[in-house]
Amino acid sequence: MSSPPLTGITVISLEHAIAAPLCTRQLAELGARVIKIERRGSGDFARDYDHRVRGQSSHFIWTNRSKLSMTLDLKHAGATTILHKLLAGADVLVQNLAPGATRKMGLSYADLESQFPQLIVCNISGYGVDGPYRSKKAYDLLVQAEAGFLSVTGNGDDMVKSGISIADIAAGTQAHSAILAALIQRSKTGSGSNIDISMLEAMVEWMGFPLYYAYDGAEPPTRTATDHASIYPYGAFSTGDDKVIMLGIQNEREWEAFCCDVMEQATLISDERFKANTLRSDNREQLRKIIQQVFAGLTAQQLSGKLDAAQIAYANVNDMQAVWQHPQLQAIQRIIEVDTPAGSVSGFKPPGNNSSFEPSLGPVPAVGEHTREILAELGFDASRIEAFYDSGVV
């Protein structure tokens, strides 16, 4: 197999929390050398979100494997020399600092373009670099609200936030793909570029279905808990042994098979209330009662067998332990071991499976673990490196 495609690419990341670290972790797994700049002493504040993984943060372990960690006080006058040496050998600068922070430090694309014309700069923010919201603090839940996500989640009048940092994840994945595109563009033009990604824009992109569903003043989707807003039956149903099966009927062929082979009530096919998906969706409470009456007489295993035989899509509602032990993930060998400062932990291979290379998978770094090594690579001798430590630069 050949080397990962980003082998030889160096990424400097002024990052914290989730969005930028998730982006750069994915770049690192494609072979990039990612140097994570952290605060002196405490490092990325996400290191202390919780202590669930051998005394370490679950968020941090998830988003920071395969990187090098270097501490640097970005506000210290002596940091500029080190940063410019880093950027001279870098291909990409990623940052998700507070709004306007890099501009104040002279690290915006406009500041760097003339000195580093091949550098790609990716800025991840909450709301963007312009407009009335540009200086607002943006946390994941707040962006979920602003993007309309909370208006379509939950049940009835009760909104429910996503159980994961969905706005951060959206921004991180969009930044990842934008950087890959910028690297391809640079290979054609020889010049770097500036990328601005906001959590709001990334979430709005993901909100395409409800936005178009409510287009031109139409009624928006209602909150439907685990049900699909416009397709039915599509959602959670209980079995006679108190298990939950997530059912998905996508088309008329599946609906007919479901009626005949699972429900064993072929008359439902011609029932005027349920003859088309729009009717089933409008009359979902009536249909739910009919389905639940049948499912109440079946165990989850019995129902699964009938659904499999009828080729009807369904899923188990797994908890976290069940996912770690998922038979499919075990069968396709997705679980790996990852080294961390507190010992080895389990992890997952990245989802992109390419036949020509293996992903570059490395340990989760301790705070500042690679500072001395990186400074030496930049040409600083031992006495200068000690001086950096003594003066509080690193």
C-alpha cells in the first residue's frame, strides 16, 4: 500500500474544544503532520470537560489522537518568532480561537499572505467573520437553537437538543472537506487561500430538509420525537417483551410487504386511511395503535425475524455498551487500540476505507509532549529552548 495522501503536509492548529480538533484529527488520519498549539500548563480546556476515560476527557480522547502537542503562549511577545518559523514550513493553519483573536495577533490571512503565499488558512467561528453576530460567543447548543434545529427536535411543545455536539461536528467536517479542496486548488494554482467556516452555516446546510419543507411560508415540520416528520410508519415501536424496535418503511412496495408478511393484515393496503404515505402520515396515530397491537404479541426476536424475512428495514435501539460490542463493527474489524497518556484505550478506525492506503493512526498526546522536539526541529539550540521555558513563552 502507498502512503496516506496527506503525507508531507504540515498543519498548524490553534485549536480548542471540538470543531477544529475534529477537523485536524481527520487530516492527521490522512497522513498530515498536525501540530496542536495548546495553552501552557492546562492545555486545551477540552482536556477537562470530564474524566471518563482513565481519568481523561472523553471529548479530548475522541478528537485528538494522531497529533503532536506543543505549548505556546500566543500573547507572549516571544511567540511570534516561533510561530513564524512554524508557518514557514506549514501548508495549513487552522484556528477556532475567540472572534477576532487571530487578527489581533497578526495571524489573519491578510497578515500572513505576503510572507507565506502558499499557506492555506482555515478559520472556524460560531457565526462568521462579518455581520451583526460576528462577535457573539457561540456554543454548540446555542447554534443548534439559532439554526432552527431545536424547532424540529423533541415532541409536541418540548424541544430536545442533540445528544452530541452536532454543530461542532458539522463545522469540523465542513472545514475538513474545505481544506482538502483548498489543497487540490493549490496544486493547480500554486497559491494558498483563506477559508471561513461558521458553525451556523454548517448547521443550516444540515437543516436543508426542514427549511425546504417550510419553504415560502409553508408550515414547518412538527416535532415528532423518534418519528419521521413526513414518512410513516418510520420510528420507534415497542415489542411484547418491552424492547424497542426502530422501524423504517420507505415506499409502497415495503408497505405492502409489511402489511402482508409482518402485520398479516393485507386489508390495510386498501384501507382508505393508509393507501399512500401522505395519508399514513396524516393518520399516524390510528396506524400506530394498529401496529402496536400486533407488536405487543411478539417478542423483539420474533419481530426481527418477520421483518428480516419481509426485507423491511429496522434497527435495535442500542446503548453505548451495545455499540462497543456491536457484532457488525466487530465483524468488519473497526475497533482498534489507541495509546493515551494514561494508557491504551479502545477506539474506532476512521470510516473512510480506501484500498490504496491505511489511515495514519497515532496516540493522543500529553500537554506539550512534543514542544522540545518541535523547537529543535525549527533550529533552536538547547539554551534557546530553555530560555523559552524560563521566560514563559512555551
